[in-house]
Amino acid sequence: MPDREERFRVMLDMVEAFTGPAPRVLDLACGTGSITKRLFDRFPDAVSTGVDLDPALLAIAEGYFAGDERVTFVRADLTDPDWVRALPYDSYDAVLTATALHWLRTEPLTALYGQLAGLVREGGVLMNADRMRDGTTPRIDAAERAHRHAAMDRAKAAGAVDWAAWWELAAKDPVLAAPTAERFALYGEHAEGETPSLDWHARTLRASGFAEARAVWSSPSDALVLALK
């Protein structure tokens, strides 16, 4: 993902614009804590709650941030209506997520957006960076996909570890082996989600209780949508 750091920079720019330098953040589907790490690097006085269901990725996050009182990790299923009860706070200045919610189909994602509207304080924001295509530009989509995969193939040839190989290494790691086995029992190879369009996300967020929603960054395949409460 060659534009990964750029999307994170814009995301944190918007956090600063709307919440100031000491935000309370919900890192949604946090994985290994990539957003939280960049949040603390830029805003040392921030606090974060990382939520994920994946036991292997949470094990890495908890190990990396061990002893850091600014972050709390919660294991929860975002499709469970009661997942919000496990959170340490009733409201957040910002909810941030990246390359994660495409694992959900539109019906549970709509329900999740409604729950998140209840967690974001007035004047706070939700930002979701993910693949967002409307299916109306098949030739452009095909060219972008071919270009992206060619770059991935070059990186792999140069020694980069791809998705499958990374999980093979995790399965052999003495600390990660057990949570990795549990993870594959939960998900299999990959969850069957959907990638609705940017327009769908913006409309659904507004219908869920946000006052405004639009893209604040985009690449040939992805977008970062910001919703303002």
C-alpha cells in the first residue's frame, strides 16, 4: 500500500482540526495498532481504545504497547449489538479505522455506523479509509488493479512478505501460534465482506446520525471518508 502513510497523515490532520492535540480516539478494528502508534507519535497526550476480534493481531498490539497506560485493548465482535458495552468510555472525539470494514457486508456495516454515531461526541468525527468503488468504471478499475498487483509482485520478488506468507510465519511463532490457529478458526482465509461506493458510505453515515460526510482523501482505488457529528 504505497499511499498508506499519506492516508494516515490526512486522517491525523483532520483529527487535529476537529479535536485538538489531546483526543480520545476509538481505533476500530485496530489490528496490530497501526493507527494508535501514529496517533501517539503525533499526539503524545492522546488516549486510545483499540478494538478487534482477531486474537493474533491483538496479541501483537498488546505486546507492542505493553505498559503504555494511554491505550486499552478490547476484544469484541463488531457485529455483536452489545460490543459497545466493553468500551472504557461512553464517548469519543474521533473514531478511526483503515482497511478493515470491507470485511463487513452492508447490512451489519449500516448497523455499526448507527452505533458509532452514538459514540462520537457532538463536533467529533468518524473516519474510514478503505476500498470504495462504485462499479461504474470497469476498465479504470482493471488497470488500477493490474498496476497495483505488478507493484506487489515486484515487492515480493525483492523479499517482501505477502499476506499468506506472513500468516505462515505467525503460525510457527511460539507466542503467536495459538492465537493464529484461533484466528483461522474464526475467519478462515478471509472474511466475505463488501466494498460499497464512497457515495454509499457518505449517505449511510448521514442517515445514521452524522451531520456531514464526504471524502477528504482518495487514491485510484481507496478513499478516506470523514463524517462529522
